[in-house]
Amino acid sequence: MSSYDHEPIIEMRNIAKHFGPVIALSGVSFDVRLGECHCLLGDNGAGKSTFIKTMSGVHTPSSGEILFKGKPMKFDSPRDAMEAGIATVYQDLAMIPLMSVTRNFWMGREPLRRVGPLRFVDFAKANEVTMEEMRKMGINLREPDQAVGTLSGGERQTVAIARAVYFGAEVLILDEPTSALGVRQTANVLSTIDRVRKRGVGVVFITHNVRHALAVGDRFTVINRGKTLGTALRGQISPEELQDMMAGGQEMVELEESLGGTV
């Protein structure tokens, strides 16, 4: 069964976001299905960051509608979104380099074991789960006590992604995960995205790199000046056409008309 046999798990309809007189989003429509990677492409200043924060509960939209599993949903905070199953991995990753991979993986959610009336962190379970979940993502750690700071940028991204998936994310939002990585590390992250998609998670891949999007994307939506311009399936649009849409040139106008909005 393909991801297109499913209804969208989350759908944003004509979302607008204003900060006083500043219009950050003025018509964003976007959805993601379980088991697909939907890429949101846009140049710097296109509105991608505001979109992420609106989808993940940081910002409340000024207008428009968010549907989650087919029902209207209002996220008042990132915790609301997380509890619903929407996890966001930001560029800064929110990790502590000097702490171990295990401690970063479980931060704030440590498994406990009871000894009489007392509770202790179950480090044996934490280490076992961390090693196994990282193996599932293609990363073989030397040991669970290995400091996160010794990992490559791509491996740190994988820790954050593995953590989100283990703790039940149904929708995973990735904020420019490949923007500061080299070729080998980028390949590792794209491979991780593919693994996550195949596990049935809906992936929102935000990027300005067309090549990276085309490597793993099932659908592609372009955002420009706070508006989404249209959505195309894999094989329906070329790298050059996507690049032109992002740039907002005359070619973009013609493509927007040919796409007719959402495909």
C-alpha cells in the first residue's frame, strides 16, 4: 500500500501568520501522509522557519486551519504538538556535546527501575535501547558512553531523528538537516530519512537544496514570499523547474499556472 492510499495525517489549509504589520505567511497549504517524505523548498526568507514553528505549535496561526488525523486541531504549545506525535529536529539539535549519546538520547525521559521504595535510572536498558535504535538507523556506536561531541554532524542528526522516532513521532519535521554537512554526512542523513519513511513515519523535509530534496522526496512543495506555489509528485518536475520556482522568476509564474496549485 502506498502512502497515497492514506488520508493526510496533518493538513495545513491556507495558513496565514502576521507579526503586527509584518506578514510572514499569507497562504500556506501543505499536508503530509504516513510513510512519505514531503519536501518543502524555499530560499532564505521564503517563510520556511515561520511555517515550521506554526506546524509544531510554537506559533498560533493568524488565520487558516490545521487538521490532524482529519480533525481540526489547535496547538497552543510545542508540547501539545509533541504529545500529538509531531516531532521537530531543528538545526541546532539541542544536544550537549560533552554528554554521552545515551544521555542525549534519553534526556528528560530516562527509564527508571525500582529498588524497594526508591527509583533509579536504568542505565542498562538506556544503553541497550540507544545502541539498538542507532543500529536501526545505520550507525554503529563504539559504546553508548561515547560523547555526542565525538560524532560527525550527520551522526548527531541521526541521534536526534532516532530519538524522535523511538518516542513515538508520527510526523517528523526536519529543519534543513543537510545544510551544514559534507557529502558523506549528507548521504548518511538522506539514508536515515529514507529509513524513517519506510517505518511509516510522515517526514517533512525543509530544505533549500533541490538535489537533496529530489534524492528522497515523494512530493515537493515550493514556498515563496510566504505562499505555497504548488505541489508536484516525484517525476513530475525537473530540478531546474524547482529552482526557478524557488527563485520566483517568470518561469515560476508559468509553472504555477501549469501545476494549477496542488497536484
